[in-house]
Amino acid sequence: MKHSYSNVLNLSKLVLKKSILGLSIWIFVLTVITLIVAAAFTNLYSGPEEVLAIAETMKNPAMIAMVGPGYGIDNYTSGAMMAHQMLLFTGLAVAVMAIMFVSKNTRADEESGKLELIRSLPVGRFSNLLSTGIVGFLSFLTMSLLIAFGLYFLKIESIDLEGSLVYGLSLGVIGLFFMAVASIFAQLSENTKGLLGYSLTFLGISYILRGIGDVNSEFLSLISPLGLILRTQTYVNNYWWPIIIMFALSTLIFIIAMYLNSIRDLEAGFIPSKAGKRNASKFLLKPIGFLLKLQRTGLIGWTVTLFVLGISYGAVFGDLEMFFTNNEVLQQMLPEAAGISLAEQFLTILMTIISIFATIPVLISMLKIKSEEKKGRLEQIYAKKVSRNEMLTYHLIISMSLTFATIFFSALGLWLASTSVMSDPISFLNICKSAFIYAPAILFMLGVTVFLIGAFPRATTLTWAYLAYSFIVVYLGNLLQFPEWLAKLSPFGNIPKIPVEELTLTGPIILIIGFVILTSLGFYTYNKRDIKENL
């Protein structure tokens, strides 16, 4: 039995060496953002009236759907406020970190042939996945402790040691849980694409279940890992049982993943691929048809996810008007917009969030060309009659099409759900205007990605950092009272909030021009540089 774990420590050192830079950046960014936000909450509101107003806001079904059920509302301290409004979104980032980490050290290594080389050495059948789990566990534990003690040493009155440990370890077990889930999908799927697709879909479903459950059904919230961890009620009740349950589930799921890993063949998966047709269609013989075939599952999955996300947000519009109308304090907080309904004002906030979520599949689709380059497949394609410009153009067309598809279906889902619960629903045209005005911002992000693929292929992760920055400064900027110029550094901060603000095309036009320039530079540099493996 001991041979099943042969050289696990040496493999753990190898995994750590490969991943230490990426893990360090993730941990540093998450820790710093958490501490900055926690410190900002102490001076965010000038008096009890403003605190009361934001506490009342947290009772709104729309806010519950976004950040989770409120707690400690009667005495809404800085600690409770920060934990309530930040734990979920920080947890989403940690989950993505865990999924990417597992993907890089499992399926990606199999596809590149590295794991086959490692398995030819005296390595146990459990060693590879276990070494990934060990490094992941230590990483999330380090992150948890850094965040916990960092919060405690801020010496904020309502942020005590126990609450800080609960907050930090809550994020840690979210990472462990999604690391375990991704490890399962690494055994079920046959490639990295499947692992990421299944894992991110599971994450999206968890978020949507939690949102629906927090508003309508406690049971749905408890079966979602994101909903379960919010029951810690950090800095108020500091419940430990959700952390214990999540840790136990993570351990059990990871053990199952190790067993599955030990009995499957290398480069195989338990979910078999469909048998292909004997003869390819004419469409499949074209590069664009071939690329659509490769990305079909992801394109459909993300479109459906954004549609369901729109439905989940649209379902909370039914009680919105009544809630705000009966609350004078909240009315004073809303921006002045004569002739604009409260629902339409709230719509602008939702569209900012949805547009940022819609950017994720667009960037993933565009980065497929880098993934193929990394695996050494592009050289075989370019040896034929297919040019670099042609491949890059087809990837760009698919990504641009996905931009408009995800925006449209998220707007459609929101309209369908809101129409069913509102007596005076927002028109579909107004929802589309509010949604499609963000298309130039998404295209600008796409342009940045194309430029990095061409000029700096090793630095494409900067696009995700830029998207995370955009979410923080645009969505949390008003809450944390960031200077306006910080939001203007993000493409999403240069979009007019329709229908609250007037439709001005200056910002969108500049973003479209930026998209054209960056894309052109990306094409030029991509044609000039060498095609490399293992970027």
C-alpha cells in the first residue's frame, strides 16, 4: 500500500515549484483586497442614519440575491457589514483559483505528456493527485491565516480574533471544496476543456441556487456550497458548523477523486466521448466549423448560464418598488433621476454585474488559440493552407458573436422573469438598451486579450487581473467611495448607465476605437513572433 504514495513529497515540491508564482499572486491580491475593504468600511458611513439605511438595504430581496441573507442588521457593525457583503464575492474568486490550480496540475499535465513521463518513474498511483491536494491545502491554509490575522491586526473594534478566523477559514474551505470538485471532474472528463467546463458550470449553478434559495428556499441555499458557507454569520454569531461540514465534504470528495484517478487509464476519462461521424460535414472541413465544434459545449453552456443568471436577477424585481417606496431613508440614497422608475435605476447596477460576468466566456473563447499553441497543435495547422490571420480572425469572430449572444440572452432572461413578477414591467427594449451599451466595454477587454496573445503571450493572465480590477472599482467603487478616476481606468467605468444617465456615445466610441487599435496590434505582433509550445 505504501508504494501507492511513493515520492509524493518530491512531487509536492515539483507542484509547488510550478505553481508558486501564480498561487502567490492570487493569495497576495485576495489578502490585500480583503484588508483594504475591511479598513474602508470603518470610515464608509458618517453616522448611525447611513448605517441604518445600508442595513435596511440588505433586507431587499435583490440585495439578498446578490450578497446573501443579512444578519446582525439591528447592530450592523463594520465587521458584520464587511463579511456579509464581501464573503460571497471573495469566495467566488477563491473557487476560480482552486479550479485553475487543479486544471494546471492534472489534466493540463496529462495533455502535454508531462504526467506520462512522471508516471514512468517510481511514482505511486495516488501520488500525483495527492501532491496537488497537499500543495492546494497548504496554499488555502496560508491564505486563510494571512487574511484572518491580517483582519485581526487591523484592530477594528468589531473585527475580533474568532470572527477573523471564521472569515479566513470560510474562504479556505471554499477553496478546498472546489479543489476537490475540480479533482472529480478531472477524472470524469477527458481533457482540460471538459474539466474547466464542468467545474465552472458547477460554480455557476452553486451561485444561482444560492441566489434563488436565499430569497425563496432555505433548502436550496444549504445544498449550495456558497449558500452553506454564508451561514457562518461571521462577526455576529461565528458559527463553525458550516466550515466543519464543508471541510468534511471536501475531504470525502477528494478521496473519491483519488480512487477514480487510481483506476482510470492515463489520458482517459469516465465520461466517454461521443463517437464521431464516419465522414465530416463540409462545414467541419472549414476552420471556422472546426473551431465551433471544439467550443460548442462551452458556448452553449455559458449562454445558458447567463440566461439563467438573468432570470435569477429578474425574479427579485417583484418586491423592489414596494420595498423602496416604503423606505424614505433608501429613497434619499438613490440617484436623482426624474421620470425613471426605481426598478430601472436598480437595473443599471444589475447590468454592470451581468456585463462583467458575460466577459468571462468571451475571454475564455479567445484564449483557446493560446491553449492550442501551448499544446503544440497550431504548428500542424499552420503547416497546411491555413494562415495565422485566418485562425486568429475565426477565434475573434466566435468571441465577438459570444459577446452579443450572452448579452442578449441575459437581458432576455431578466426581462422574462421581471415581467412575470412586476405589475408594471420594464420594457424589453429598455432592458436591451441598458445591456447592449456594455458591448463596447466587453469588446475592449477582448482587444486587450488579442494584443497580449500577439505581443506578450505569457502575460495573458493580466486580462483576468484587469477584469477583477474592473469588478472591484466599478461594482464596489460607490460602496467604498473610491475616486471616480479609478473607475475610469476600467472600460466598464466609461459606459453610461442607461436609462438613469443620458445616452452619450463618447465613452463607447473611444472603447471601440481602442478595441480596433489593440486588435490590429495583436494581429501584427502575432504574425511576427514565433509559435511556441508550453508558453
